[in-house]
Amino acid sequence: MIRHIAKRLLFTIPLVLAVTIVCFTLIQIAPGDPVTNFITPRMSSEVIASTRMKYGLDRPIYVQYFYWLRNILQGDFGYSLVTHESISKNLASRIPASAVLIVPAYFASIIVSLVLGLLSAFRRDKIADKAVDGFTSIAMSIPIFCLAFIVIYLFGYILKLFPIFGMYTIGKEGDFADFLRHLVLPCFVLMFAFLPEQTRYIRSSGIREMVQDYVIVQRSYGAGAFEILVKNVLRNVMLPVVTLLGLSLPLVVTGAFVTENIFAWPGVGTYFVNAIKGSDYPVVMGVLLLSSTLVILGNLLSDILYGLVDPRIRLGRGRE
């Protein structure tokens, strides 16, 4: 297992380099120029040229990439072209904000989807199954931004139960109770975004397990539905859930773009979208680097969790 992990980690190095080269090239050839953010009608062409030279934008793409990669290897993500602030410091302050929104929403969606998916699988073609299938179909057809606006209008404007913007009320920074009130609506919207796909994923896995021989034997011995689901089916259903856990790791950094922007949540998603709007290439590359690295590490984490959940996978790998 350790040898397998080491091989995967070594393989990630050229893979991450390839991803950064592709992303850097696409950003450079994309329409728009960050210098346009500093241009005023009174600026002469000489001033514009000196501004491009100041930020190294007059150099060839491969030279810009070399200097960017050199700084990254030294742990320096550079500075924003728009705000001139340290990208490393901004990411360090925004990643926790994205994490406290995404992690509870994701795990809440897993718990709810496990209950709905297993119930639907056990009661296949019954009323409960049709109800769950109808719910997931409707939920998947609702765009996340529409749901967010509905939730804001209903619970924010009409009922006035929860605040609708930001992480804290002005003047109450650090107040945990105020933070929880701000967290409810975006967390619910994000959980709802994850829920339908996960529920269907678990339902399909549960249906496959319900027709296995071990379930039929348990039923013949008089085992109850709860015992079969919890003691037998749940363990095998957790394997595909583990895959979802690993692949969700990049969300902690990239954030939930739509949700964070609608609710003005100060996470990485808002930071990334604002950087794209301002053609702030260093910020875009910094977020893409973290995201691509976490995608690869997420796949590795899924592989490791597979071995922990199912000993057969771990033992099989040990014989290689």
C-alpha cells in the first residue's frame, strides 16, 4: 500500500506540471489584458508599455511561465495585478471561509442522501422509491442560482429569519451565533446542490446490493430491514461514497462559485470569479494550481480510503 501511494505521488509531479502549462497557455491566449484595468484616457502609449514591462507581460509566454514556476517552487504565488496584495495571504484567509461552508454542507448531503438512497433501494418501485425519484428529478432540474434566489426571497425578505449576505453582520465579527445565522442559507443551498446526484448514486449502488446472495440469505434467516441495511448493505454502499469524498476535495479550495457569489461569502470562489472578471492572471493561476493538485490528491485519497473500507482491495494490492 505504501509503495503504491509513493508511485502515485511521483506520478502527480509531471501531471501537475502538464496541467499548469495548459492552464497558463490558455490564460495567456484568452481575450482580455490585465493592463486594461490600469489604463486611463490620459495614459500615453509609453506609460502603457512600461506598465506591461513592469509586470513582465511583454515577455514571451514560456519566459513568463518559467518565472512563475520558479516563484511557485519557492512558495511564492506572487501578487495580484489588480489589488497588489499577496495571493498566498489572500488564499490562506479565504480557504477556511470556503471550508466552513462546504464541509458541513457536503457531509450533511451525504447523510441525507444515504438515508434517502437506501430507503429508495430497499423500497424499490414502491411509493417511497417513487417519491425519492421524483424529488431527485425535480431537484436536479432546478438551477442552483434559482434555488438560491428563492431561498433568499422566502427566508431573507419575506420571513426575515436569516441574513442573506456575508459571513458576519457588520460590527459582530467573531460572534459565533451570528456566524451560524449567516451560514444556514448558503449551506442549505449548497447541500441541496450535492444531494440529488449523491442520492441517485447511492440508490443505484443499493439496488445492486439488494439482489446479492448475502442479502437473500439474511432475509431467509429472518433478518429485519434495518439490520440488513446497516450491518450488510451500508458497508458495500460506502465504497462509491468514498469515491465522492475524494473527488470533493478540490471544492474546499475552489469553493462553490455560484453560492459564494450570490451570498457574498468571502471564500475562494468569490476571489476566483473576481480575478477572472479583472483578468488577474496570477490569482487565476494560483487557484487553478491548488485546484488541480487537489483533484489529483483527491483521487489518491479515494484509493487509500477504498483500501480502508474494503480489506479485499488492500490485500489484493499487497500481492502485486
